[in-house]
Amino acid sequence: MKLDRVAVLGGGPGGLYAARLIKLAQPGCDVVVHEQGVPDQTFGFGVGLAARTQRKLAEADPASLDDILATAWSHDMRMRVGERSAGMSVNSLVAVGRADLLRVLQRHAENAGVKLEFGTRRTADELDADLVIAADGVGSATRSAGDFGEDVEVGSGWYLWAGVDTALPHALFAPERTEHGVFVTHAYPYAADRSTFLVETEPATLAAAGFDREVPADSSDEEALDYLSDVFADHLDGHRLIGNRTRWLQFRTVRCATWHHGRTVLLGDAAHTAHYSVGSGTKLAMEDAIALVTALGEADDLDTALSDYEAARRPAVERIQDIAERSRRWWETFPERLELPVEQLLVAYMSRAGNVPLDRFAAGTPDVVNAALQQWAGDEPPAGASLAEWVLAQSLRPSTPGQEPEVEDEPAGPRGFDSRVVADDPSALDATVLDLGADDRPSGDEATVEDAVRQGERIIDTVWLTGADDRASVLTRLEVAERLRRRTPALVVVAGPHACREDFADGLAADRIHLAALRGERSDGEGHR
């Protein structure tokens, strides 16, 4: 369809990229980006671009991607707990400074003929345009004022974005215990002299450290930055943390019943957010832009184009949001896992959201996975074995790693079983059954998880988690099981279909559950990933 005038609200990566792509597709269209800020005064540090996103950007606009990658920084990853660390190669993952990324996209937008207007706040109603693209971020005024059916869920954990004026040798995941509780960093280099240094903690630790107070939105929490510079001194090599409007925040997950209304369409964080632990904000916004421009080029009218855009993007976005929500809750309960050996903790991290199965992770990082399985089972899998099948066949020893009796007369851990798979019969174990499919709430809903954990925490013998056979429901049960596994002395069993064997294997190896109860018949060639 032909457009005469397009207005973009928001000069972030998604808005700039959409503006350029529209102008390239329709050179005669008047495209204007309205950004209330001014150039070179952005906030933030580095952003990551995974290999799959790079491929999509290369297909859509190779020229801008080439310039983005010219400023990017690649790195591997390490997880460090105390004096022990384990790592993996992720050289296909690159990071770029947010300011550098915006400069590249601004230049390419202008080169295509896009007009950039800075320093003025605009609203969709006042703009004379055939199409208004609202790319105005997580706090989108357009979304809040419009009829989009917004729903915003606030996480329980607290985080702050900081930086450091050196390139760390690798991306780093590291918890540090303090007198107030545990703080954990996700940090990664994005330039020769810069790294992002994100820190997370739980509400009780934040309050104990005295950081549960208001800090002006245009300021940084200098007291917290100074304190955390000391906490993470072993990782900073003499450098101190720096801020850029850095203050403690809680993550907001944005969902909308619809992404378009009339001539206005939402894009990126304005339409949806996904937790930063899956590195997806910039990725989702730029991929939205590609899908929107494709739909505009293929449809005969605006309403059809916007409906097609949403239909094309919503399934992928909802899948990422599902992964991200599980990842968010995993990080918000991170301190509960610090008794795990670092290799097993890295396996738990990679499998936290059901997105990276054990065998796939082992293909690129065999030493870490073999060490983790040795720690978990007391033995290494034979060469060439299916790790999932090997894990399911292992016995549950009387005392599993991390559960050794502290005193001689204390009972050992869960009683032994010949394998980690048991019959689908809770009565055989005299188990208390919790059915997570007994109400109409979504399986991954926060309330579903929390309610199930509260019920399960009262059980001290054997708890049997069951529910629907779809994969999302199984992943929710594994998430609930892990919290019960760490908070109670109960034997924790999760029931589900043979089709989710790999998920059960991941849960076992990461110490989320004790036993799996597989139901139904296994068919040849069964798989789900």
C-alpha cells in the first residue's frame, strides 16, 4: 500500500529502524521521527545482538548492520561463584554501545531521507500522518492514552544498570554475599573501554542495605554505586562503577490486547517487553520494524497491514515473553541456588527457561556439562550417549550432592530409587498431589506459581506435581518444583508426558526435581524442540 506521510514517536533503535525501512521501501513517503530527547544525551550502556537477530537485520538492511557491527564487541561468558568459575563460548553474541547504535541508525535514517526532529514532545493525535508508529518505550504515553488494552506486571526483584570504564575480559555472571544478602551481576563488555554492569537483588536485601528509597529519575544512586563498587571489587580490577540515571528499578512486563488502533500502531517496548536476562528489548523492536514494513508492503489497506503485522509478530513475541518471564523469576530467586557447584549452576542457568536442552548445550560446552553431570550423579555419561536418556536412567542416591547429612545421626536425603523415572502413580509413594491445572489461570502466571509454592511448602514428605500435558504447563511445574526442592525437605516428583522427556532431564540435571513420572506411551521419533 502507498503511504504519503508516516510519523514515528520515539527515536530509539526500533523507531529509527522502522523509519529507515519505510523510507527505503517508499522513497516518496514523508517520514518524520519525533524524539523528545536530544542527540547524544541518551541513557543506558551496551545492548546485545544475538546471531539470529543479526541474520534478520542482514536480510532487511545489510548496510546499517555492517556499520553496527563495526562498532560492536564480541565476548565469551563466564559464571563465577567464589573462587570457582565455568565458561562457555558465545562469540556469535555481540554487544554495542547504545549511544553508538543510535548514532549509526540516526545516520542511516537521514541518509535514506528520514527527517529527525529532536527536543519536542509530540502526541499521536496532533500529528498529520497516514500512519503513526508509537515506539515510545516501556512508559509509552501513546499506549497509556490509547485503546490498546494494556496490562503491566511488575516483578518482585530489583535491578540497576551501571557501567564500568574498562572492557571486561568476558561476559560475567557472579553473585556476591554481603552482610545484607546476595547481589548478583550480569556484566559484559561492549567497547574497548566500556562494559555494562547490571546488578540484581531481592527486596529483603535491598531494604537491609538501605537502598529502598526514592532517587530522582534524572539522577544516579551514587551511594549504591559506591557500595556495589566495593562489593564487586574482585571483578572490577581497580575500576569503579559509573552511572547514567542509574537507580534501583523493578522490571515491568508489558502486554497489550491489541497493538494497533486506528492509524496508530505500537512497536517494541511500547507494545511488549521481555526481561533483559534474555537480551531481547532492542532485538524485538528492530524485528517488529521489519515485520511492520513487510506487512505495509504486502497489504492493500492500512487496517489489513496492521492486523497482518500483529498476526505475524505476536506468536514470536509471546514465545519470547514466556521464556523471559521464566528467566526473570529464576533470577529473582537466584540466591537459593548458590550451594550448587558452579558447573551445575551454569547448566541450571542455561536451562532455566526451557530454551536450551542439555544435549544442545553439551555440543558446544562438553567439559562444563560433563563436570556438572559428574557432580550431580557421581558419574560421567559414556561418549556418544544421549544425555537426556542417560540422566533419566540414573539412580536417586540416598544422599544427593549438596544434601549430605551435617551430623551423623541426621537422616540422609531422599531415599534411593533405581532410576529418576517412576510410574505415574502418586499412591505408590504416598504422595500429596498438587494439581496445577485445577483452575483457569495461564500455566505460567505468577499467581499460579506462587500459590502452588505456598501449598507445597506445607508438605514435608512427598509432593507430586501434576497438571496439563502441554509443554508450558510442564515447565511451570518444573519451576514450582525447584522452589519446593530448595525450600522443603520433601521428595519432589513432577508428572508429565513422554514428549517432554528432555525438559525432565534438564530439570533433573539442574537439581530442580528429584524424580519424574512420565505418563503415556513413548513413540518413535518423539520430540518437541
